[in-house]
Amino acid sequence: MHIYGHNEVEGLSGPDAAGQKNGRKRSGMKQGFIKVAAVTPKIKVADPVHNAECICAELEKACAKGAKIIVFPELCITGYTCGDLFLQPLLLEEASRQLQKIVACTKDKDALVMAGLPIERDGRLYNAAAVFCRGEILGFVPKANIPSYAEFYEGRHFSEGNREAAPFVFAGKTVPFGTNLLFSCETMHGLTVGCEICEDLWVADSPGTNHALKGATILANLSASNETVGKDTYREMLVKSASARLICGYIYTSAGEGESTQDLVFGGHNLIAENGIILAQGKRFSCETIYSDIDIEKILTDRRRMGTFGKEPEADYVRIPFRLTEEETRLEREFQSCPFVPGDPRQRNSRCEEILSIQSYGLKKRIAHTGLSKAVIGVSGGLDSTLALLVTVRTFDLLGLDRKGIMAVTMPCFGTTDRTYENACRMAQTLGTELREVDIREAVELHFRDIGQDISNHDVTYENGQARERTQVLMDLANRCNGMVIGTGDMSELALGWATYNGDHMSMYGVNAGVPKTLVRHLVKYYADTCGDEALAAVLGDVLDTPVSPELLPPVDGVISQRTEELVGPYELHDFFLYYMLRCGYPPSKVYRVAGLAFAGQYDDETILKWLKNFYKRFFAQQFKRSCLPDGPKVGSVALSPRGDLRMPSDASARLWLEEAERLEGAALG
């Protein structure tokens, strides 16, 4: 791959513009966010002077909003619908002159800009994108795929673009001309931009695929896609698919108002996507400029994690450097406070049904494989054991087994309240399972006497002794009935280590192991809403209203005294931290920043930082519990199985993460 230097006049080689030669370290735009804009100006067909004025005005607005990459539509300097006027020298010459004016107006602009125009080279006409920054043209990218079908007849005017870059003299300067150009930012690690034009996205072998394989983390598409019924949905699908398949950011800018409506209408359908997610989408027929913030660090993290990405094609490329001012991006994108839970109710219900199916079919396979027809599950009246029982019932129904083969065991002890005890019993009876009560108070007291534990000392031994006794009861009951112990612990508890080692930490199959706490609640609510049983829905509703607690300390006046979230922190915060640490690879400072945006008005910065530090301490310290987890199904993109997604040593140091969190606290106090 050639590097094209700023000061070169001829040829296609130069110094290491990526800033990595001889081990030099690059600086980066803060936390990897880059603001981008997709702009559709209101043009006039065949009037480059007017169009240049509009483009310059829109550039001013986009730069004022902090956009660092600004993309205009295909052939926007002349208009896409010029037809045979593209063959008129007067139009071509004026388009080139106006491009120089547009480029000049970026001399004091801190942005990489792309705009489309017709370019003549060696007796042929090309539909090209001019790429420029700070008053300097960096290169021209011609359209690689020229459509001449249906309403398109570009082949009448334009030639297919050359892939290998060739020297091209424009306004007295030699710049590269070809599809295989990449534009690399020297001041932001990983920011490399590739360009394709309209039809290039719609073909089987798009230039963008090669761009991404050669290192492009953002693809820009200058388009003039007309509107027909349903085409917007298909266009959105293409953009989402390209960004997902290529693990990149994708900026799609389309022609709109001002194009000729002689036979076609252009809606200015602008889209910005990242890794299969639409970050921003403009309203069609509005010439609306859209903005969003693409996370380059997350793209790089996902590519590293995937492992199979980046098998480079043989085609030759030229890499062209540009510079942007390093600064903190004012974030436009939103961060959901519950990343594991879809915000849209219909999508959330669909997700809940899918997860329940994954859990139940996972357990179905395990039961069928072992040849067992009995399941043993401890029910406490809390959310986790409720979900596990519901999944087990669903599994038995799938297998055609009698629900009486499910032994729902309630094991009251020192911390059990009437509310949770009664809910556990009512639920087991309503579901038609066998209810078994084993009061473990006497057994725990005897055990405490045996080991010399003062029963008035409510320490960790007092709490864990109860949890381990319950697990022993379940295991022995399973042995007696030739059954299987179903685990109830969820993924959030496993992340925090909020489980008793060899107590509730252990089972024969953990159906909730891949489900975060914030999602457990929605799964139980979905089951209540769709079960069609008023009695069951009523008890599930009360379970949902019960505070989360292990109930290992005596109640006060009959009310739960031990509330989990007061001890380890709010689960919605911990699930947020877990997602952005493991799924996105964010360091503590970045997690803290986006958490402040997601939970604005709900938690102050001090509270977020307090529980963030606690999360990292517990996550690293408790890996030994996750290293020997029982089997259980993965349900989402984040999982903690030591046999699958998280191969982490139990004695790994948390120093780097905690030191960064401490610096955040120091900065806040300063």
C-alpha cells in the first residue's frame, strides 16, 4: 500500500503519513468519537455557481456544529439530472472552477469534505467524488459501477472508474485519481475513510468491501438515489448491512430537492450507520442535514475481537494523509440506559419471546440428552428463581412431560419473609408443579454449632451458610428423584460475584446465566402479560414489585431488611458498565462519560463514579467464581462463560482499570 505525501507532485509513493514509522505513537481524537454529517443542499440543475454557494453555506453550518467529516451528494456541484448537458464543455469547466471555490472555502475549516462532480480525464468523463481538507484537494474517487438499466442511463455519459490510482493534474497540482484511495487521519488513531458512489453500494462486489479490508473504518457514499415505493426501506437495509458486514461507520448522502423531476423524484434520504445500527436518519423530501458521532475505537475493538476480519485483497491502494484538530467531540448520539433491553415495546416483546425460547430449548436439549424426566429448582419468590421456574415449565411443555416432574423447593430460613414465601408457594401451585418445603433453620443452626459460628454474628459465614445448605438440599433431592438441579443465578450477579461460591453459584444447568438482571424483569413481565392466566399474572406482578434481596438477614417488622442494590449498587448501572466494558471495549473514562449522558437526571456523577469503581473491583476479584460456572445458554452478545466469551484468568489485576477510575475521581474533585 502506497502512502501519498502532502508535498508530492508526481508519483504515488511517499513518507509514512499514518504516523507509525519507526514506532512513532499517534495521538487520537478524544475517546474515539468523530462527528460526521450527511448534507443535501438545495441545488439548481446545471448551475454550478448557485450550487457552490449552497454547498459553502452548508459547510459553514456543518462545521459550526462540530462535524469533522462532511459528505455531499453525487454530482451535487452540477446536479445529477443534467442528462446530455454533461457533454457540454461549458458545464464541465464551470464545475471545476466552482470546486476550486468550494475547496478554498475550507481553508480554515477543520473537516474532511467530499462532494460530487463530473471530471474529464484523458478524453473520458467520470462521475467522481472530490475529497478535500483545509483548502487542499487530496484526491478524486471515480464511480466504479455505472448503472444503465431501468431509469438510469449513466453509461451514456460516464466511464467506469479506474481502480488503481493514477496521477491527475487538477488546478496545477497532481493528485491521485482512482477508486482505491484511502484517506487516513494523522491525529486520530484508526480513522481511515474510504469512498464509494451510489451504485457501488448496490452491487455484489462493492468498492467499500475492499476499502474496509484495507483498513477503512468509515465509508462515505455520495449518492443520487431516486424515490420509488418501498425503496427507502431497501436502501436502509443496504446501509445497515454494509456497516454490519464490514464493521464500519457508514455515511450515506443522497440528492434531494432541486434535482429535475422530469421523470424522477429525489428525496434526500440521508443515513448514518455504525456496525449495523442506524445512528441517524433524515426525513425524506426535506433536504435535512443529519449528524451523528461514529465511535472509531468501538469499530477497531469489534474488528480485533472478530479475528476473521481483515483478509486483505491483492488490489493496490494509495493512502493519503490529512489532519484534524484533536478535541473532545460534542456527542449527538444517544446511549440507552438499558443497553440489554430494547426501547421499542414491540421489539422488546419479540426479544423476550426469543430469549425464553433460547433458554427453554437449551434446557430441553440437556434434559433429553440425560434421559431425565425430573427437575429440581429452588424457588424464593424473587425474580431470578421465578424466571428459572417459568423456563423449566416451558421446557417440560415442549418435551411433553408432566409438570409434576418439576419439584419447586422453598427453603425458608432466617431472612425469609411471608411475602416471598407465599409468592413462591402460590407460583409453584398455579403452574402445576410439585411444591416441596424444606425448612433449613434447624440444619443451619446445627451446622453453625458444629463450626463454632455465633448465630447472632450476621457476617458472611452467617449468610453463606444458608446459601450452601440450600444448594445441598437441592442436590440431594435431585439425587433422590433422579433429577437435575436448575440454576437460577443471572449474568449480572455473576459479573459482580454476587453469589455464594458452591452455593447458589452451583447447579447442573444454569438457565439464567446469559440473562442480565435488567432483562430478567422484562422477561417475567412479558410472561405475565402473555400467559393468559389471571392467577399466575397476579403472583408474577407481586414478584415484580418485590425488592431484590437474597433474604439472608432477618427481616425487620416482617419486611425485607437486606436490599441488594443498596449493597452492590443499582443493577441498571452495573448492566450498563458491563455492556460497554465487554461488548464495546470502553475504558473506565469512556464508560463514565457515556453513563453520565445515559443517566442524566437520574444519577449524579459522584454516584455513577462510586458504583463504577465498585464494579471494576468486584468484576476482577470475582472471576474465580465464573471460571467454574455450570453449563448454561448464551442469549446475547455479552456472555461470561469461561468456555466461551470470557477467557479471563482468575488472578488478573484490576490495577489499570482502577487507576483510571481513580484519576476520574481526582479530576472531579479538582
